[in-house]
Amino acid sequence: MKNTHSSGILFPKSEKFPQRTLTPYYKLEDDDAHSPASAHSMWGLDSVAIPVTYICTGLLFSVPNTSIEYFSRKMGASDSQLATINVVRALPWTIKVVFGILPDLLPISGMRFKPYMVLGYLISSFFYYVLSSYEESALSVELFTFLLAGAMVGIVMVDVMGDALVASRVLNNQETYTGDSQSTAYLCRYLSEMVGFWWGAIMFSDTSLWSVHLSTSRIFAFLAVLPFLLAFPFLYTLVEPKVVGVSPFKDQMMQIWAVLQTGACWSVIRYIVLFNACMVHNSAWGNYLKVAYRFSAFQYGAMTAMGATVTFIAIYIHRQCLAHRVGTTLRALYVTSSIIFSVFSLCNVLLVFGWNEILHIPPFWFAMGDHIAMHCARGIQTLPQAMLFVTHCPVGQEGVSFAFLTGYSNLANLFSHTISNIFLRLWPVELDNLQAGDFDGVWKLSLLSSLISSLPLLFTHKLLPADSDQLLQLFNEHSPKRGIMMLVGFAFALVWVVVLSVLAILRPCSILVGGKGCFGDGAVP
């Protein structure tokens, strides 16, 4: 049996886009089950676990954010450590492909997704429970980071299974309308993150601001039991066809290798990787806000929460107004994102020079405006990027192929964080410099970040396909060199990010991560 679907999921208006014939890499109990199931809503009892999965993982990811931002500063973490805690916590997102192999190659009791979703939730709950058992005074930066990363391993495993379920619905034509599944999933994710960031900001904030306040241990205890209360009841009702056989590992890898060789995959991945790698930021900015303007835990959390709120709104607007025009607006979306990111990163320079006082804008709201704009820039590209990736997924290999492509994108984003850490070495922006009133390096770092984030503008028209006709031609081009370059680039970036992230946590003094240099590096004590 063969399942034919149109890549019109990416370019709904195009009738010239190639009809891709994809062979499922698994066999179901019912031979007729290979035929595309009828379209139905994700909110039915048999599939509501999919949106609930995005809601639950969104909360598990977002609620601890304020503790990471503020609690780490209380522990005396250096600038590079502060920037790297989030990078190390996000490292599991770069190895999504490892989790993606599991449902495609190793179904459990005939089920590809449910068992691994349960396992992921249990891993997350275990590490959050361990975090809840520690008193704040007993936690070190290294232990705090390790436990957060452990919890993220479970969250990423669940997220990969959710993405694969959504991709499977798209490829098997089970959507009620084009883009329904992906837009619903991402709206659920960012809505829950918005709620989680706000809730975390309030719960972790000073009791002088709010009458409600929970300790760090109680927050993590709640996160440990959340999957049992929210996710597991709906996972029980999730209907998943039983698989009685899968194709050999070699055959599956050859199919993915064929996808990586296409000109379409190469053109999309190389530009998105370039775009994300150029989105560097000022790693000293958080400490600057604390020293110069005494930002509180709530203010840090509120900035992140507003960022998630704007991201949710951007995705909703894209779904309602632009989803049907993705093929003709893709370049415009990335150009717009790059301009917004660069311009508002440059606005940070104005805050350092006190322009907010001239404009009679409080520093919190001035910084908030910059933060919101940059999240909006990222939000408007989230859905089209996901739709791009799904068009390259073979049926039955939704897990590994979608996980590899999104993992590559995440890896490029983390690569930009490590570069941001290295830039800390360019000017004196350590905490002691800031406390001494030396902010000169802060505005220089913001200016440099703004200039680098504008670089993709120079390559957008050359590297990114203009429309469906151009992408059609690229799908028919194959070159092993492209596949090799993609795999080598992925391996290099993964090693780079892992090594420098671990180094930033264990040896924050190293000049490779923005430190002043350790004694063994020839630094002067």
C-alpha cells in the first residue's frame, strides 16, 4: 500500500507542487489501515491527548523559568554560567533525533508513541521530584543545572512523540483543513507557556508584591505530579493503531539519507541554520538589568511571560491571516523577523545611554518593549518553519525525520548562545565591572549583536526558495555532497555546543566561554 499526499500543506494555493509518493515504513494489524483515515478534529476523545501533550510539556518547560533566571543569580553564578544554564537545559532538544528513532524502529507492544510518552513523563517527574527534595541553600549551580537538564530529557521525549503524532496526521490527510494540526499544537504549546511563565513569575516573586508565594521546592513538587494529573488520563484514551512490523533500520536510514540529499531540504536547512546561528544576544544583559535597575524576580519572569504571550499572538495571527500564503510570504517573514530582531536589539543601546528617561519610559517597560518585539520576530516564523519541515518527512518516519530537522534548527540556536558567551570576553562586562558602574561594554555588546543578527538579510534572496515553483525544482535535485555537508555540520555543531556548555558550567573562568581565564590558562591571579 502507498500513501500519496500533496505537499500543498506547505503551499496550499499551488497546484504545481509535486505529488510525493511515500511508502509507510511500518505494517499495521489491519491491512486496510494504510488508507488515509478520515479527517477529524484533534479534540475528540480518541486524539485529545495530542493537544493536552503540548499543554503539559509547555507548563513543564515554562514554570521553572523564573527560578532559573533569578535563583541562579542568588547562587552567585557568573555571566557565562547564567547564559549556559539555559543552553545546557536545552541540550536535549539538539538530540531529538535519538528519541525520534524510537517510535519508528522500536514500537512497544505494537504502539509507536504512547509508551515513550509515558516514559518521558516519568523521567521528567523523577528529576523534578529530586529538585523538590533539596533546600535552596543545598543546591549548587552545577547540580541545579544537571537536574534541570535531566527533567528536560523527559520533556523532549514527550515533545518528539507529540510532533510525530501531528506529522502523522498531516501526512495521512487527517486534518480538517490545511495546517489545522500544526497550528493547533503550537497554539496549545505557547498558550500553556504563556500561562506557565506568568504563573512562575508570580509564584517565585517577592511576597511584598503578591500575597501568594511558593518556595522553589514546592513548585518543583507540583511539576513532578502534573503529568499524573493532566496527561495520563488522556493518554489512556488515545487511539493508536497497532503496529505488527517495521522495516529494517538500514532501509529507514536510506530513505532519510535520500531526503537529506534533495536540493529542497538543503536550501531550507542551510538558511534556517544560518538565521538561527546569527541570532546572537548580549549575555551580560540580564546582570546589567539587575545591577543598573535592580530588576526583581517578578520583572525577569514578566519579561519572559510577555515574550511568550506575544509569540502566541504572532502564531495565531499567522494561522488566521498568512497560513494559506506561506509559499509566497516565506522570504518576507524571515526578512521581517531579521529586521525586527536587529532593530530592537539595537534599542538596548538606547537604554544603556538613558534614552528611556528622555522619553519618560520606565526602564522595565523600555526593556519589555525590546523583549516583546524580538519574541514577535521569532513567533511569526515558528509555524511556517514547522510546515516546511513536515514536507520532508516520509510516512512512518515522522519521528526521526522531523526530530532531526527541528533538532538541527535548535542546535543552531544554541550555537548562537555559545558565540554570545565568547563575546563576553571582548569588553569588561563581568558582574564586578557592572557593580563598579562600568557599562561601556554593555552597549558595545548590544550593538555587535544587532549587527550580526542582520547578516541573514544579505543571503535571504539567494539561499531561500522564493515560491512553490522554485522549491519544486529543488525537490528533483539530488546530491550526496549536500547530505554529507548536513551531517558533518550537525555533528560539528553538536560537539561544539556540548563541549562549550559543559565547560561554561564547570570552568566558567575559561576564556573559551567568556571568562577571564583560569590559572592554568596563563591568567594572572
